[in-house]
Amino acid sequence: MARQKGIIKVKGTIGDLTFYKSGDGYLLREKGGIDGKRIATDPAFQRTRENGSEFGRAGKSGKVLRKAFRPLIQMGSDSRMVSRLVRSMMRVIKTDTSNPRGERNLMNGDLSILNGFDFNIKGKLGTTFFASFDVNMDRASGEMSIDIAPFVPIEMISIPEGASHYKIMSGAAAIDFNEEVYEMVHTATAEQPLDGVLTSALNHNHELTAGSELPLFLVLGIAFFQEVNGEMYVLRNGAFNPLSIVGIENAV
């Protein structure tokens, strides 16, 4: 892989060279590789097919998780979030001890690996929000809650430059990664000033189907706003908004 230099940047294919743009800038690579039909049939590529199958499953599972929490993720995520999530999904798949290579899946893996995943690497929850909170997940009743202790915003929130207000948002989901379906509910506070006044205790309660046997997820995040002439605007298109997985229960 080579990097393009100069004023004029090229995209496309010339002979055996492919010019393209990625998150790392304008790059150049040489065409090549093994014939796809051989990979699909040759016994020598059995491991390649197995890895490809599981990688595809990780990608689909990541997409389901993103769709489930889309109302919250769209408030702020980084450009590499999708690839980071797929890598984490692959780690979960590799913990599946019930199925052979190539057929392993998330439903039989250790989903707790995903706990603490930050959807926005530029705004991590752990380095943005320092107030104490408790996570409670009651599968039998379907009640998923996050209880946040009273806190002083200017002391317990790392405030991005230009932000005047914030709101705390959270969501809960039961996700079937094999069938690619989910149930999700979410809630958020109203916009609150970033000041020195002690808040009240906050309870974010989410009601899912009671007795679900699916994997359960809880996420918590903050959205920052700037008030201009009485109107609230998301600060810098959510570049500093953290959202993280704070609770997980595997399928039963």
C-alpha cells in the first residue's frame, strides 16, 4: 500500500494499479489476489472460508446492534466505529465453544466482551462522565434501569469547549443476532445547564418484554448542546458525545 502525494488526487483503476480514498487519505495498491472460485472450492482454503463466514456473521451482528441503538448512536459516533465494532464482534464469536469453526456465532459466545464498548472513540464515557451510577437488569420482569447519583455538572462532566447544556440519554435492547431482530426502548433527560448546581438523583427505567431469553444490553450516553438565542444546537454535530455499553446479559 502506498500513499498518493501531490496536488491532484486520483481515484479509479489504471492497469494493475488501484487508486482510492480511505480514512487515511488517498492510497494506492496493486491489483492481484487469488481467484474467488478457487477460494470457494479448494480444500486448501477451508480455513479461509471458515474465517470469512465468521467475519460476515460479525459484520451482520454489528449492523443489528447499530440498528437497535441508532436513535442514540446518531447523536455521536466516530468514523471507525463500524470496523471497531466488527473486531469486537469477532472476539465474541471466537469464544463460542458450542459450534465448530465457521459456524460459531454471538448468541453462543461471551457477549460481556462488548461491555464498555464506546461508540464514539473521540468522546469516551469513562473520560467524560464521572458521576456514580448503578446498572440493574431484571430479565424476569423486563425492567432495565440506570440509577445516577446526584452530581454537580461542572465537577463531574468533562465539558467540551462551547457547550452550555447537556442531556443524559440511555437505552435498553433485547437482540436476536441469529434472526437479526431486536426490541429497543430509550429515554433522555431534557437539556440541562452545565452549571455548579447539584442535580437530583436520576432514574432511567426501560421496560422490555418480561422473561426474554435473548441477550440484553444497556447503553448510557451524553449529548452536548450550545444555546444560541434560546435555541439548542447539538455541539459540533455530536463530535464529543459519548455513548457506551454499560450492561450486558448473555442469552439464556
